[in-house]
Amino acid sequence: MPRHVGVMLDGNRRWARQKGADTAHGNQAGADNIVPFLGWSEEVGVEFVTLWLLSTDNLGRPEEELRPLLRIIENVVADLAAAGR
């Protein structure tokens, strides 16, 4: 079992489009899976998880798409910090 796992949260926008939803819905769905993933990692003995939440490519997206993404990231980081993760 690896001690450290890195995860790039990628594909949420494509997933949302396939579902007929907006980008923010896809980004939130991806964010909603972080805590369960961390729980599963802990259960199997992974000691460290690195999450890549934002690519510099995302910074070039339109403002109406970028603003909700940054808000979602801010909320995820705040929630993880409050939970001591």
C-alpha cells in the first residue's frame, strides 16, 4: 500500500457537460467526493494525500466559470482545515 497518493481533480467540467449540467455543478460534485476519498484512503492505510485542486490552465477560463470554481475550492479548503485534515 502506498503511503502517499496524489490526486488531480480533473474532468469535472467534462462530466457536467455529459450530464447536461453547468461547470459549477461538475466542480461541486468533484469537491463533494474529496472527504469520502480521504476517508477511504485512511481506511486502507494511506498516510498522506496530496490534492491538486486547480491547474494554472483553469485561470484562463471565463470569469463566470472561474469565480464559482474558486469559491468551491475556498470552501473545500476551509472545511478540510476546520476538520483538521
